[in-house]
Amino acid sequence: MTSGPNVDAFVEFERVQKSYDGESLVVKDLNLSIGKGEFLTMLGPSGSGKTTCLMMLAGFETATHGEIRLNGRGINNIPPHKRGIGMVFQNYALFPHMSVNENLAFPLQVRGLSKSETESKVKRALDMVQMGAFGNRRPAQLSGGQQQRIAVARALVFDPELVLMDEPLGALDKQLREQMQYEIKHIHENLGVTVVYVTHDQSEALTMSDRIAVFNDGVIQQLADPETLYERPDNSFCAQFIGENNKLGGKVIAIDGDTATVEFDDGATCKALACNCEGVGERSLLSIRPERVKIESSQTPDSVSARVLELIYLGDHIRCRMDVHGHNGFIVKVPNSAGHAQMNVGETVNLTWEREDCRALDVI
Amino acid sequence: MSDTHNAPVIAADGTPLKARLARALFRRKLDAFLLVSPLLVFLLVFFLAPIGWFLSKGFHDDLFSTEMPNTSAVLADWDGTTEPTEAHYAALVTDLVETRKTRTIGKVATRVNRELSGSRSLFTSTARKAAKMEAPFKDALIKTKKDWGEIAVWQAMKAASRTFTIGYYANALDRRQLADGSVVAQPEERRIHVKLLIRTLEISFQVTLYCLLLGYPIAYLLATLPNRTSNLLMILVLLPFWTSILVRTTAWIAMLQSQGVLNDVFVFLGVTPDEARFSLIYNKLGTLIAMTHILLPFMVLPLYSVMKGIPPSYVRAAKSLGATNWTAFWRVYAPQTVPGIGAGAILVFIVAIGYYITPALVGGQDGQMISNFIDFHMRRSLNWNLAAALGTVLLLVVLTLYWVYDRVVGIDNMKLG
Ligand SMILES: Nc1ncnc2c1ncn2[C@@H]1O[C@H](COP(=O)(O)OP(=O)(O)OP(=O)(O)O)[C@@H](O)[C@H]1O
Ligand SMILES: [Mg+2]
């Protein structure tokens, strides 16, 4: 997270706070700078303040405190229609009384473009989303996915430098959603516009984004590229919100450099990478991705013993639920490769992992 | 493959699927019909039948022909221009004697009087003496009243004797049917109905327009304010709706009359001197003010329900696309409220065009509407036939406007909530 004016930031939130009722803060001290051409995703659970941030950026809500800058210029007092920000709404908000062409022509007409210029831009935008043949239809005559494309085209037709999308794919089925994710991503790459994208679907965020801002409770928990976010979560919230994660609670009994030794409640110990633990004597949550756990046949000094509770055959891998020192929701993914370990329910096995993959984080 | 396409599909029990489906659908329709039949019967007996019967009076009038059968018979063959003969006079005397006995002469006289005003007493007074008359009746009648020699009296009777007549419709449209069946315009000073109809339409249009102008912002506020405030506002809108029309209208009298609240305020503020108070009531203005107030909820409610269904994201989208507040409203919001405007306008207009009590109370002379005239003919002049004709004309005008509306706006575009 950066704070203070940033020279090459295109969009900047500086110490932004927002309250609707004057009692509770929906957005608490938001600092965020977004580079030009970046695809930034705001990811977070429902009610975490994502839409509110987007609305403040678009100008439909005013920040209670702090400043929002666009291209180095404070925009707190600029009305929405002068900000020149394209926006895709969750329900698309295509004007029902206008045809697709008229919808797309609307932003160009209000900008006073000539008729021929309008027509060519509309056509180009429709072709961009492969909807060239649908110009004369009404929005109600289009499928959800088609409406979505039109909404994207309309947000881009007037060549804004910044486009905001608030859960634009929320209403689509899984397959279509995945297809649209790639299409939006490609449009972003081709046009080089800056996109601020809101979703609460973490796989969508990982697929599309340059960087992801994980929101919770009005605070950005972590701002990082997808890989960092997945591999090296800063805190337990991020570790659990993104991807599948095993958590093991224990007490830190020693910290040696970046290695923390954690004692489980039953007295067993384990080594972990000290990332975000408070210190010796405090409790910590260990976070390990299921695919980073290996099953060893023999006991080693760093191995942890576990009892197999359940085996689920999933084709490409086998999902084992295990009991690890009193934590019985521990998941291990065993790849279904030739000669993988054979296990039976009730059996006790030894688990190992790289120290870096086991992160000692805060307790939530 | 192709022959399976053409062969009838057979249901599980061997009957053709089409027949089974038809049977199943028939059951459903029968059930539905049975459910609505009590209402249907009620409507038929207490609504459609009486209205139909009443409207038929507009063109069907058998009073003269049943009460004066002999006269009617001879008049049917009369050409309406030649001098009536002794046979006519004899038939007339027979009928006059009979109607005097059955005490229906008054009705007959009233009926003929509609065709020829001033002829009422001619009938009643002659009928009293008719029993003693002796042939030749022509001379006897003319001796009693020399008006009996006038051909106009006979023409009036011939007009009255028609069972099926367009005379009342002609009258409702300021025309008159002569004895020979031709229709001519009424004399200038008796042409009132068309003027009245135009005034009725004009008042209704104006009331609709004012309701729209006043109701639109209120409906918008109702639809956009937070729930708690909008509920309160809604109660304020509905409160008059729950109050009796009579109470509201009389309240307006208290407000608007020359010694009323509004005028007192004007005088107090020096807007007008005491001796030249505004006449805000007992004229068209009074009708307009009171009716606009009374019909406002009919405009607000459909508008509100339509506006409530317009997500705020449309206007936001318009603004994010670069539209100013005004453009966003005018090009995105307003077009989506058209169904509400249509529904509200047609409701207000149709209720207004038949409005009766308010114009009767606050309309004075030039604030009267056609329904007040219909009422007059129903209760005072007892000319139900003309009332029916006026009512039918009004109904036809409304239906025509409705048809035009459907053409221009489209009925399915209308949304009542
Ligand atoms: N107009 C409003 N008035 C009052 N409170 C609001 C308003 N809009 C949002 N809130 C509150 O602000 C908080 C954050 O809302 P926001 O819409 O930003 O969440 P979100 O992250 O977009 O959630 P979701 O994923 O469900 O869309 C919520 O607790 C919500 O109740
Ligand atoms: Mg949201």
C-alpha cells in the first residue's frame, strides 16, 4: 500500500473514508493508487465496501473524508458526467427504451459528436464485442451474455481512460462467465484502458487482474498481484478468502529469524515461516495450501503425523480429509499420478511441507 | 423420420395427444368459468342489463305510440305536409279521451311538448273537454283551441309517434328531426349540448394536464425518498383519497368563496382590494381547482408505481456516460415513466369526463359538465331518453379517445402498478 501523492498513479485514493449514517465507517482510511493501464480488482465479501469505493470514484457517492484523484487532479467536486469514466453496472443498466445502437450512441450524442463519427464508433464498439449484427435490437431481446457485451461496449465507446465494472458477470452462468472473463481481459489488453473491477468471485479476480485489492470490513487487507496474493498472503483473512487453505491454530513458542516454532494444543510442534505473528507466547494461525502438502511414508524430523478421516476420489486428484493434531478439517490433495501413495481411512500418515509454504499468520 | 412427424402423437392411453390436451384445457377453462360466474351474473344483472336498457332509451321511445295508438296509426300514413283529415282528428279525440281516463295525458303532453315547446297545455286542456266532443271532430277541436289547425302540432305528434327515433341523438348533438324525417340544426339559441360536450372535454383535458404537472414531481419524490419519509408523504397523498368527496368539495368552498380563506389572505396581503375579491369558485376555475385536487391521487399512484420500478442505475449509467442531470432525466428517466403517465392520464381523464358532484357543487354556470346535464334530465326534466342519448354520446367520445390513445401510445404500454 502506498500513501501520499504518487507521481505515476492514474487513480489515487488518499485517506478516504465513507460513512452513510454518520455512525459507522463503511470505508475506513482507504489508500490506493492505480497505475495507468492497470487492471485492478477489488475483491471482498459482501458488504465490505467495494461498490461504495467504486461509486465514490464514479462520483455517485461523496467521500466523507479524504481525497480521490484522477490523473493527478482531485475529483471530489467534479460531477459524475464530467469525470469521463466508463461504467458497467451489475444489472447492465442498458436503457430499455433504446435500441442497442441508440444505447451506444448515447454517450457520443451527449458529447456532441457528428452523426457519421457516432455511427462509425458505434459500429467499431459493437464489432469489438462481436455483436455487430444486433444493433437494432432492444436490450430486452438479448440474452444475459449479449446484454453484458453491450454494456461493456457502451462503457468503452466514448474512449474513456478509466472503466469501472461492478460485478459485471455476476448474473451469468459459470461457463459464460469464464468466457467473458477472457474477453474482457483481451479488450483491456488491446485498448490499454485502466480498469477497476469489482467482484466477490476470487477465481475471477485471479484470472483477470494485474493486481488485486482484497477488501474486508472497509479496509484493504492486501494489495498484490494474483501470484503473491495466493502464494504469500499477508494475513489469515487473505489466506482463507483466496483459494483453498488449511489452517492450524497454535501458540508461538519461539521465533528464530524468520522461522517460528508453533506448538499445537496437544503439545506437538511444527516449524513455520514467521510472517504476521505477534511474537513469542501469542497465538497464531498456520496457513498451508492443500496442494503443497506431501505425504511421506516414513517419519522425518519435520513431519507431522495425521490420521486419514475421509478420501474423496476426484479423478485428477484425491482429496483427503485428515485429522492433524486436533484439527480435523485438514485437506490434502494427492495428485492421481502413477504410484501415488495408497491410503486407507483410519490409517496414520506423515505429512511434510516446505517451511515457506507454511505461514504463521495472525488470528482472526 | 418424416412420417412420424405427420402421424398424430398418441398419449399413453392410446387416444391422440391433441384430444387429451383439449380435454384437459377444457376442464381448466370450465373451472375458471365457474369461479368467475357469480361475478359475471352479478355484473350482468345489476350492471350491464340496466345500462343496456337505459341506453336503449336513447333511440327507443314507445310512450306516444302505446298511449295514443289510434293517432299513431293514422300519423304513420300521413306524409307530414298535407292538411290532416277528419280521420286524424277522430283518432286523436278517441285517444285523448282514453288517456284522460288512464291519467296518462300528462306524459303524452310532456312528450309532444319536447317536440314543440308550448304545446303541453293544448293537450291537457283539450283532453278535459274531449269526452263531450261530437263529430265532426276537426271543427270541434279547432273550436276548442284553434292551434289544432296548425300543421306544426301534427308534425310534432308525428315525430313523437316514432318508436325508434334518432330524434334524441339529434337533440344531443344540437340538431332536430323534422316530421318528414330530415335532421336540421337547432336554432342558434338552443344549441347547448355540443358546446357543453366541448367544455367537458376541455375541463377534463385541463384537469389531466394539471394533475400530471402537479403529480409528477410528487410521484418522483415518493419513489426516490428513503422509505420512512416516502411513507409519510404517501399518507399525505392518500389522506384526501380516503376522505369523502363531499367533504373535500365543501372544504374547497370554504377556501375559495369570496369571503373564504384564500380571498381573505389576498385582501390581507393587499393583492386585491376588499371590494374586488377574486371569484375563484362557482365558475370553471372552481371546477378545475377542486377536480384537480380530487383526482390527483389517480395520477400519482400509477406514476409512483412505475417510477418505483425504475432502478436508480439507469440515471447513474446515463450520467456516467456523460449526460447532464437534465439530459439523463429527459432522455433516460422520463421515457421510462411514459407507461405511468399514460395510465395516470387515462384514469384521470376518464374519471373527470364523467365527473358530476364537484362541478354541481362548485361549478356555478360555466363550470357545469355534461354529466350535470344528464343528471338534470334524469331527475328534473325527466327526459330520460335525452339523458340516455347524451350518455351514449359521452360514451362514444370516450371510446373514440381511448382508441386514439391506443393508436398513439398503445394500451399495453400502460402500467397501473
Ligand atoms: N446507500 C446506502 N446507504 C446506507 N448504507 C449503505 C448504502 N450503500 C451501502 N451501504 C452499506 O455499506 C456497506 C458496504 O456496502 P457496499 O455496497 O459497498 O458493499 P459491497 O462490497 O459492494 O458488497 P456486495 O459484494 O454485496 O456488492 C454495507 O454494509 C451496506 O449496508
Ligand atoms: Mg456491490
